[in-house]
Amino acid sequence: MKDARDDIIKVMLVDDMRGARTGFMMMLNNDPNIIVSSQAADGAQAIEFLRQSPQQLPDVILMDVRMPVMDGIEATGIIKEQFPQIQILILTTYDEDDYAFDGLARGASGFLLKDATPKQLRDAVHAVHNGDAVLTPRITGEVLNRGVRPISDNTRIKLLRSLFDGLSKREYEVAELVAAGLSNQEIAEHLFIETASVRRTVSRILARMHMRDRVQIAIAWYQSGLDQITGGKPA
């Protein structure tokens, strides 16, 4: 018989501010399917806990950026290398956009503004736990445009664009919306199709482009300069 606790999403809070951790915990614990199972005051402390408590690993980590001892970006890279099954959400502010991009590049499943509403926070936890990415449209373009390293190699640009050009029209449309930060449900509503269809399409895109997750789709889209081109898939 399946234990009901198996359906509970275990969350770890990593923030050097005790008050911030308390606030996030109060918002998350209002969801009966989420429990804050552990906390840490910096990245090093978080990693030590994960290494010493293999039976108590969280499903999702909410990771602050600027912390003493070890910041959230370095910690994200180490955790994703050693515990790839754990999903990480970077908590950011507008003046930390470059940090947010670095977090994505190191394997985070997305980023969320610290002033997110309780519902947005809970929805984000559910999203990454379900394998989705959280790339909030409100800041996705600014983060990626500022954080994506410019590519001067025309061969690399052509390669990236050829990967997108090789997609079907529907796959291209979905990739564009993924890059814009829309969730599967939002993409489904935009294209008037089922969410399950979007999920299957994203899986096909990842397989065809040999990418790990939808964050990489967004990064590749911006690196190829396709965000500057309008009018849909080239004929």
C-alpha cells in the first residue's frame, strides 16, 4: 500500500536570513502537499546536510543567492552534480539577474522573485517537482538577455538556429513560448491545445535538440538571437 507521505513534496530552505526562512515556511506549509523538511543558513551548510542525511533528502530546494561561506550559485552547481534528482529554485531580486542566469546554467530548474505571492511560491514548487521549469515571463527575457554570454562564433550561431529550424512548426511555436517563460499550462492555453500535448512536444524538442531541460531551450533561443526575430518559424 502506498504511503500517503510519498505524495508530500519535501522542501529545503537555504537562506542566511532566519526571518526569510520563517516567512517562506509559513507560505509553503499552508499547502497540505508541501512540507518544509529542512533548512540551512548557507550553501555549505546545505551540502553538508544532504551528504550526512541521505534518507532525508528534499525534493525541492529554495536557494537564496547571496549568502556567507558559500553562495547559492556555487551550491547549486555542487548539489546538481551530487544529487541530480533534487530540483532547485533560485530566489532572486531584480538586481541579482546575472546571478539568476548563472544558477540556471548550473542546473537550477528556474528562478522566482523574492516578492512572489504565496500562491506563486507554492505553484513554483509543484511545477519543478513535476519536471517543469519556472521561468517567470516577468523577468525571463531580462535575465537571459543580460546573463547569456554573447556568441561571436557564427558557426555556433548557425548550429543553434539549425537545431530550431529542424523542429516542426508546432515544436518551434512551443520552443518560442518556453523561451518566453510560459509554463506548459500557459502554452496550452495560448495554442488552444491540451497540456499533455505540450508536455509531449517539449519532450520531443529536448530529444531532438539533445538538451537536458527546458531551461537549456531558453538559453539556446537567446544565444541564437531568435528572440530578436518575429514572425514565427522561417519558411
